[in-house]
Amino acid sequence: MSKSWGSSLMSLRFVGYLLLIAHCLLLLAYCLFLPRMPTSFLSIIDILGTFSFAVSGAFLAMQKKLDPFGVLVLAFITAIGGGTLRDMMIGNLPVGWLRNATATIVIFSAAAITMFFGRYLKHLTTTLFLFDALGLGFFTLVGIELGVAHNFGTGACITLGTITASFGGVIRDVVLNQVPLLFRKEIYALASIFGGIAYFLLTRIDLDRDVSKVICILLIFTIRILAVRYKISLPKFYSEDKRR
């Protein structure tokens, strides 16, 4: 029993190291080959969020036994779906990923890495859950900051952050013909909302904005992890049919 647990832990660490190295290589490649790319803290968050969601989308496609093209399509949908909807809502056209090749490169790389290391990842659902939770935190902040840049109110900014973070997954689930995770009992969009509220509260006390961004991401990540770990969910207003 302990030997099996130790082997699983070593596999988890191995995959974690590989994906961390992949993150670093991607960032290095952008610095070397895309010198005109903005290198602000928010841009790095956007890249990491895109990578995280693309990996989670590609992995889910592999679980559904889709072919490589299907894996790539699902990675794209998960990574850019929410941002595309957000840009269309506020008239930010052409949408972000059409104006910046960085997102496309990140998604292609994430899908390729996921397919290549699929034999290590297929039994590590927890690892991909963590990537989804990270993507939720990263993209919530990206949407909020875009709202701030357009001088929207606090509520509108938090809404944009929630849409950016959540609706790529909604479109992905609809394509796979399953009820979107956002509409099930798990705490998902609420994590984005709480994180957004915390972010604006922190900026009101004159805390450094970059520090506030990191705290916001970690808070969303933590809420999502704790909600799943301890099965925290919204109350139900209907009775479940107990069928034998």
C-alpha cells in the first residue's frame, strides 16, 4: 500500500516538474523570439492562464478519447472561449487571440505537451484539476483588469472576470454534450466572484497592485480547492428523486 502511494507521488512530482519546465521554456521562447510581446505582469498571467486552461481542455478531450484534432479544438475552446465572449461583449474587436499570436502558440504547445505526456497524465486527475483551478484564478484577474482599463464599475469588472474565467469551460462542456460545471452544485464561478471582491478591497487599502493580483489568484485557487476537497456547494432548492 505504502509502496503504491510512494510510486504515485513520484509520478505526480515528475509530471509537475515537466509542466513547470514547459512553462519556463515557453516564457523563455517568448522573450527570445517575440521581442515585441508586452512583458507586463498581467501579460505573464494571461500566458499562464491560457496554458493552464489549454492543458485542462486537452486532457478532458483525451479522457473522452477524441482524436488529436479534437484535442486541439477542445484546448482552444477552453483557453479562449471566455475571453472571446468577453471581448465581443465590450466591443474589443478583433478579439484578443486574433490580434496576438502568443495565445495560439501557447495553446498549440499546451495541447502537444498534454498529448505527448498523456500516458503520465491519464491517471492524475488531481493534477489537471489543479491546472483548471489555476486557470480560473489567472483568467479572473485578466478579465477584471480589462474592465478596469475600460473604466467600468466594480460590479462590471468582476462580471467580466467571471465570464473570462468560466465560459470557456461552459462552451467546452456543451460541445462534449454534458451539463457545464458552472451550472452544477460545485463552487466554481463563486470563487471568481469572491476573488474579484477581495481584489478591489485590497486595492482600496493602497496595497501594491501586483501583490493584490497574486493574492486574488491564490484566493480563487484556494477556494476552488477547498470547495472540492470538503464538498462545499450551494444549497439545493429541489428534491432529488431516489430511484432504485
